Amino acid sequence: QIEYYPSLETDRDSPLSRCAAAACEKLMGDARFASAPWGADSGHFSQAGIPCILFGPGSIAQAHKAVEFVGVDQVIFAAGVYAEIIRTFAP
């Protein structure tokens, strides 16, 4: 069986992208957009008309390994960014 994950291509000027960038700038002092070379369900959601971005704590270098981890401080900080996005985003 072959699984298909459509790519996620969200315009950097979309309302969600601008909101997430503003939240990152407010809480992190910086906002950077980057491409990611992996699959995610977000492409399916985006095709269904649901605004999507990928954002999360940790490093991909530490993901999907026998000893996978994200620091608790990074999770707490990301939760603050998520809260700011939720507080300010209105599609």
C-alpha cells in the first residue's frame, strides 16, 4: 500500500501565516518560514479548505529516532506561541 501526503503550500501572506509570524515575533523575537522535506496530514486538511501551517517545538534532528525527545521548556514555550495564535487568529 502506498500512502499519499499532498504537499502543504501555505502563502506567507495568508492570514494564518501572518498571525503565526506575529506570535513568533512577539514571543521569540523572530519569525522565519522554511520548507520541510517530510509528509504530514496538513496537506489533506489544506486541500479540504482548512488553513494550515506546520510549527512545533524541538529539532527534526532529534525526531523519529530510537531516543526521540523534545525538551519540556520547548514544549511550554511552543504552547505560549500556540495560545497567542489561537487568541489572535480569526479566519
